Amino acid sequence: MTRRYWYVAAVVIAAGASLIAGRYSRDGSLGANDSGVQGAAGAYARSEGNARFHLPSSADKVSMVARIASNAAPSREPAIMVRLNIKKGWHVNANPASLRFLIPTTVKSEINHKAVRLDISYPPGRDSHVKLDGKSILVYDDNTILRADMPASTLAQLRSAGSLSLVVTVQSCSNKGICLPPAQLRSTIAAHF
């Protein structure tokens, strides 16, 4: 098989594993882990002897650090900076994703369980040197920074509520082309500005 077919097969397997994990997590036999990762990323099953099975996910290879950064220009509002920490030998899909079936890295936010708007600046991806359908796959590496500017309405809600929840969706793939099921990384940011 060519590298292209291995990459496509890995993505299909990762998506299937994610769907299977979602099915089991709904029936109560699985639960979220303690790290705040949701869905397939946090699926654990108990078996005899309290041994735990962990379904591999992108959260095993990627974490994030999010903070509010004050802007140097007084006319601009503070922004949220999200740094992706990606293990050596791995990457995540850029946004926009290079092909429709790839899962892009995305940032979403909520205040009091209601979606709020952020103006997100996704950086250009790096060429991974993997080509599918004649198209280069663009990715993000370790220490990639995603910037999210807050419109005035979101900033006012954040000041009123005191915190904002971020959800960063990632799908990690090894530099050899093996992809894991996507994960949602979660963080709460307090309004300290």
C-alpha cells in the first residue's frame, strides 16, 4: 500500500474508534477521566480487579495552555492565547483542514454554558510532506499559538461572569501517518485583568 492509503486507513480507523467509544460512554459503563477531557478522549472501562482500559486518543499526545494576554496597544482589548503542547513525533491538523475528512484544530468558548464569540486567528500550517489526492497536508507542531480576540460583547460577559470555558478540538497524527481519535481539550480562564 502507498503512504496515502495508510494515512486514509488511519483516519478511518480513528473515526471508527471514536464512534465506538461514544457508544460505550453513553451506556454508563464508561466515564470521563479526571483530566477534563471529554468523549472518546476520556473513555475508561472497568474490568475485574479494578484494572482500567484506556482508549488511546489525541489527548494522549496534545495538551494546551490558555491565558488572557493584555495587548500592548491601549486601544485593543485583551486576547486569549492558546499554546498547543504536542509530543515529539506528533502534530495536529491545521485550520482549515487540508481535506474535508480531516478534523481541523478548532477553538470554541462558553460562558455559563452558552456559546460566545471569539475572533480566532488560526496560523498557517506547516507542510507535513504527506500528500493525499495530490494535496499537501498542513499541520501544527508543538508550541503553535492560537490567538482569540474577544469582541466587546464577549469581554463584557466575561467580566460579568468572571470566567470563560475554552474547548479546543484536536486530532493528533504521528509523523509516520498514524492518527488517533480526536479529543476536546478543556480549560477555564478566569477574568484577571
